Amino acid sequence: MILILAVPALAASLTWLEDMPFPLSWKTMQIPKWSHGALIAVQNADSATNPIIWIAERQRVYSLPLEIPGAGSINIYDWDRSFDGTRIALSGSAIDTDGRADFFVAWISSDGTNAVIRRTSRYIPRRIAIAADGTLWTAGQELNGPPDAGVFRHFDRAGKLLGAFVPRSSFPDPIVLYDHTGRMRASKDRVVWYSPKGSRYMEISLQGAVLADISVKPPDDAWNGYGFGLTDRGDVFLSSLQYVPPAGGPGSVGIWRINVLDKATAAWKPVLQRSFVNKTSPAPEFGHIYGVDSGVNGDKLVLTGDHTIRFYKLG
């Protein structure tokens, strides 16, 4: 167990500030992520080979294709946007026309004119986050790798491996590293990873030192679609949805919660909650966490709304 030396005061309240139009339909997409001024999502390939990356900014919405020469199919695991908005990083797997599979990390310029794709061989980069210095951090697992193979890996802007950290042997259940509910984010001075399935929360400095490693159970066990947000001051947020069967009535009661991590007690504490009766009432005015919008006026939590993106000031 690694102790956290300094724990900042928890953000105790959320106040609605504004909404942003949400013109796109995400029916064929993975859950979007807010990252440094834009909402980003990946539209999985349907009849085409190449997935499409959608970027929704305040003033425009546009898309970029991801093309890998020789790939018959591409599967995207995760994505992030650089702090300056000039690049988008992705991780995933590709299968060539002969059925051979490989894993990769990729960078695409915001105008789509430049792309860098690097194979990671047997290492599966399941989750990624771009650090403030423009380098890329990943969380994953090396297939059939030795016990001391690093779970977290650090790549430079050209895809060169800079270091591997935290041995695979420290994870009793290797399935945790494949789990799609795992979340990863980067702030100005650290990288944060959380696995609801493994009830494990970790913070790593940009130099690779483990700053925190604690056991944190998820707030609700009924649904796995957790949204995640990290502020530069170190506050960590998780959205959760719980369905509760009503007493003597039809349908079920859904409870959306926005939770903040209390690192001192290793527990999620709700800061905002709304309930609704499934199929008999409108959805609540907020839901899944897309991320955190940081700026000179402070941090705002970015949530999904009804055809909108909602911004809540952190108090």
C-alpha cells in the first residue's frame, strides 16, 4: 500500500453554468470523451474499413479518418487530445488482409494532414492519456509477457518507448487490464488510472513514480458505463447509474450519481444525484461524465444532457 502524502480538499458542490449544442448522434459510436476543449468520439467502421474520429468543438464539428496501410479492419480502444489541441492520440488493434493482428498507438494532427502509427507488438494499449508535455501514457498488458513486464508505458511524440512501469505481477487478476470499464486521464503533473472491476486506483508521476495505489470499490455495481474526470488540482470524479426495482410498481428507478473520490477514506462520495422512473418519465438533466474542462476561470465538469453537453462549475 502506497500512502498519499497530501490530499486536497474535496470539491463539495456542482453548479450548472451553460450548455453546448450536441448535434451528432452517437448510435454507432463509442462513448465520447471531453479532452482539452473538444468532445471526441470514434465511429466504428460499418461497411468501410477505416473508423472515423469526430471532434465537436464550441464553434464547429468535423471528422478525421484513421487509415492504416494494409489493414483489413481496425478496432479503436481509446483516444485523447493533446493539451494544445493540435493532435489526437488513439490506441487499438488492426488485422491485415491475411488475418494477422497487431496492436498500435497512433497520433493524428488536428487538420488530418499528418499521422504517425507505431506498432506495440504484443503489448495491448487498452487505455491512453496524453500528458502536458505531449508524451503518451498507456495502460495495458503484454500478451504472454514476463511477470515484470510493465503495465503502464510511456511513449514520446514519435512513438518511441520511453519506459515501462508497474509489473504485471502486481495485478492478481490480469482480466482487470483488459476490462473496458477501466479509465485513464492525465493532469499537468500526473497520470491517473482507475479500474472499477479491480477496485484499484493509481496515480503515477510523469517521471514514472507511483504516487498512490489504493483499493477503491465502485459506487454502484448495477451498471458498468462509468464516466471519468480529473482536474489539475487532483480531484477525481466518476459518474454511475444504478437501477432499483420499485416497490409494487412497473419499470425500475434509475439513479444517476456524480461521485468524487475521497482519497483519505478510499471511497466515492456523491456530490450530485438525480433519479427517474425508467420508461415512464424523462431522463434527468444530466448523466454520464465526459471529462473536465479546465481554464482560467476554474474547472468545469462536462456531462451529457438531452441533446446537449452540460458544463457544471466545481465548487
